Amino acid sequence: MRVFWAAEPKVGAAFNDKYYGFRVLTDSFMDFFGETIWKQGEYGNANGWPKDRKYYVMCLIMYVTMFRSFRASESLALQGGYPLSSYIILRSVKDQAFALAGAANKIANFPTLFGWEGFGGEPWTKEQYSQVIKNRMKIEDKIVRNLIGAQSGLSQASQDELMQWNRMFNWEAHRGLFTMFRASGKVIESKKFEMVLGPSPDETLETMYTNICTQVAWMILRLLPYMRRAETPKDAEWNKKWKLLDDSYRMMLDSLAKMGKKIAPAIIELVDKQFIFGPETYYSEKAA
């Protein structure tokens, strides 16, 4: 195990140095993400929490959860050298972003998002717990259809790319298929079974992670304005930072599109049509 412990930070550090531009943008995004959560929490603690928007605190905690998940994903890549394990966590982050987009776009209210719309207080029966799970799966499917599927209004080309993109998360999350097939490919190429148990540099996997991370981060950035209450004091500097990051992510995706990556224009269309939030956006709730 000591061999792994020694190798992990070295491989992670090499990854960090190699993708310097990506790191600068991602670190700037995470600073801004954390700053936004912190300010909203401090504002609530100082001025009280809204009684006319009873799910606001739940919404804010969803952002905190998303921040922690995103940071956990980063830590695996940067400190351990495991980009595909980071990719698995990004699947959860993507799902969290989609749920918040469902709320922000008024596809569902918060009780519906969690599957307990119409249920009374706990304790629930086994049958009720089962129904809550079914309800949650149902609304998650509806959100996917509305954001990237048949009811999204996106071009057919973008729908096809995005549905494939969505399925790809599952390939690694369930059974680690990308990791296994990548290892198999190396054995076939080298015609030798090498006992590499720990992390090793792999540009294909690293690029896969950086691209997905960039795409998911841009969606989260577009959702950050929704975190703020309408009575939050105006902040021109916050608006400026948000716009700078938004422009930077667009440039990154534009560059990928010019390289012929078909997913890039699909992500751009998704963000422009389904994540249409900005500094003028504030928290609101869909009526029950």
C-alpha cells in the first residue's frame, strides 16, 4: 500500500501541472461557488430566513451538497490521480444540477423533486417509502425528458448527443466499464499483462474528465443566480465575476466544438436553452 500512497499524490500533481488552464478556471469557479453559498448563508443568519418561501433552506442545502460533491470529485483527480473515479462522482453532481434546473425551470416543486408530494409526516410505512422512491425516479425521468430529451425542444442532433452523454456516466458508475476496457486495451496493445494496481498518467482518461468537469461546471454556474433571494443586496462585483466565468466556459466549449467534438455544440445549446439564468435571476418556488 505504501507504493500506492506514494504514487497517488505524484500522479495527481502531474495532472494538475499538465492542465494548468483547466485548473485556473475550475479553481476560480469553485471560489465563486463557495463565496456565493457563504454570502447567502450569512445573509440568512443575519436577516432571518424567508417564511413565504418555505423550501429555500432546502434549496440552499442542495447547493452545499453539490459543492461538496464537486470538490470530492476534484480531490480524487488532483490528489489521487483517479480521473474516472472523479467522473463517477460527477454523475451525481450532474443529477443534482438537473434537479435544481427542474426547480428553477418550474418543472417540479421541491416536494415533487424528493418524491414526497402529498405525503404526511413520518413515520412512513414500507409501502409509502417504496412509493416515494418510485415518485422520485418518475420526476427524474421527466426532468431528463424536459432538459435533454423528447420534450426539450432541442435539435434532434443535440438530443442524440446529450442522451448518449447522459448514458455514458452510467457505464463507469455501474461496473467501472470505462476503467476495465481501458485496461484491457493497454494489455492488447502491449501484449503484456502489467500489474499496475495504482494510478498512472493516462491522457485519454484525463481529457475525458476535464471535458466533463467543464461541461457540468458551466451548468452549475448558470444555476448559481437561482440560489440568491430577491432581497439579497445588489452586488455589481458578483455580477462581473459571474459574467467573466460564463464567458470563459463558453470559450472552452467553443474551442471543443472547433476541434470537432460533437458534444460541445449540444452542451452549448443545452445551456443556452435550458439553463437561461443570470444575474437577474433569483430564487422562486413553483406552486404546489
